[in-house]
Amino acid sequence: DRFAEIRKVPVARLIDDYRDHLESEDRSAQYVKDTIRQLRDYVAFATVTTLPSIQRPDVERFLSDVRRRRSVRTRDHYAAALRAFGRWLERTGRWERDPFHGIRVRTPKRDKHRVFKRIGFRYEEAEQLVEAAWARFEAERAFGGVQGQSGYDELVRDRQVLYWFVLTTAFRANECASIRWEDATLTGDQACIRLAGQFTKSGDDAMIPLQAFVADA
């Protein structure tokens, strides 16, 4: 058994050897640091001590746990680190095979061909969103910080007005940013907002009506 000795070597020592290998290849310090951290995270999760103790189900459970807590991209980075380590073990003759062979390093894009239907907020849902801004302010004010500063409540009120403005006019972010006070008509029979022609499909200025309660706010 030409692997008799390596079977007893702690995985932690092999990871240290792999780190030395990466550094000898002039890999960036950040890449080496991240890769070694990811390998040690797996070892800690699966309580791996030696190479024979690496089990495929443990690897899959570890990657599933990473995906549950982090993003798909982070999960794939962990998988890639494990595969690279496994190939290095096999290539350098430290182990008879890549113990991570077959581990998927890229999560399939399941939503690639799906079509999502856009559904507008009902009024009750929009109202809950706006009210949540003030509820959060009340909840966080007890902890001090900027929420406890004088005048911060007015900023929250302004934010609520902006929410209602966006929800009732359907303006995009850059359109909202273009609005000036002189574009607003808040008196008379019909309150409205002038949207400059550079933001409309026709190229002409458009007059967008405002809900009465939004104009009052």
C-alpha cells in the first residue's frame, strides 16, 4: 500500500502543504487566504481528520449549508476550492484519486428560461410598506445612534413621501432624481408633476397627475 503513510497524515498538514504550493505559484495573497479558509471551514464542518475520512455525503451537506447561509456564488467558490485541492492531491501522488471528484462547481441557472410576471402592489400592501419606514424608526430609536438625533424623524417622513410618490407615479429612480420644485403643481384643480421630455418616449414633456393625498404630503 503506497498510501499507507499518507493515510495517517492529518488533513491540516496537507492543507498547509497546499498553501505552500499556491504561494510558490505566485498566487495572490487574497486568493491563497480565501482558499485555505474555505478548506478549513469544510474540515471543521465535517470533522475530517485524515484523507480516508473524506466522505462525499459530508461534502454535499457542507456545500448545502454554505448555500443556505450564503449566495450561490459563494457556494460555488467553496466547491471550486475543494476540487482544486483534490486535483492537487491526485496530481502530486499524495492520494490515489481526487476525493472531491464529481462535486459540482457551478450551480445550474434554473431561472434561465423562466418568465416572471410582474404584479403591482395592492393599496393595502403599499400602505404597509410606507408605514414600515416609521415602524422601523420607532424600533431603532430606542437604541440611540442617528435615529435618536433631533430632526431625524423629519427625514423618515420625507422618505415616506418619496415612497408614496414613486408608488403612485411609477417613476424610475433617475426620473425621481430629475424632479425639481418648479416641476410640481400642487395647487388648483389637478395636482401634477412635469416630467422632462428627455425621460419620455415621445421626447415631449409629460404632465403626470398626482393623487390628492400625495400632493398634500
